[in-house]
Amino acid sequence: MIAPFFKLGTINYATMIMIAMMVGVVFGYILQSVGMGNSRKISAVFYGNDWAVMRIMFSAVVTAMILTYLAFYLGILDISLVQLSSLNLSGQIIGGLLLGAGMVVGGY
């Protein structure tokens, strides 16, 4: 995915990759530190016992959405340059089935 800042020429390709890696590492660290890497916590969502995973992921999506639009209104980000991919429903269904099958095989 090409970031809008890369399209504007603000950052180069290597910087874009480094920023993406840093954001990914920080996001992964936060998820791991709050216990989202625990298989029991993830399977508890499917059993309806614990909704912490859903609350944390929802708050991550809302935070990203607010920061994106804040950057747009402050003139830092041009929303028209953000790429939106089209919905691939068959890919989503196949991916969900594979993930579910992997969780069943793994005993989660």
C-alpha cells in the first residue's frame, strides 16, 4: 500500500516502510501487553464469556479513524489520496474459514 505522504513526495519509500514497521511493532506490543495474544481470551469471545478483545479492537479502529480525520482537518493528510480497496467477500469468507479451522485444529 502506498501511503498518501509518499504520493505527495513528503517521505521516500524507505521512510514509509520504516514508519509502517514502527507502527506495526508498537500496535503489536500494545495488543500483546494487554493480553490479546492469549488464546483463551480470544476463544472466550466465541463462547460469549469475555468481550475484551472486541472492545480493544473497536477502540483501536475508532482511534485510527479519529486521528485520520483530525490529520485531514489540520491539513496534514489529503483524504483523496488514501487508497480504499474494494470488498472481496469470497476472500473474506475463505480467510475466516481457514482461521476458524486453524483455531479448531489448535484446540482454541
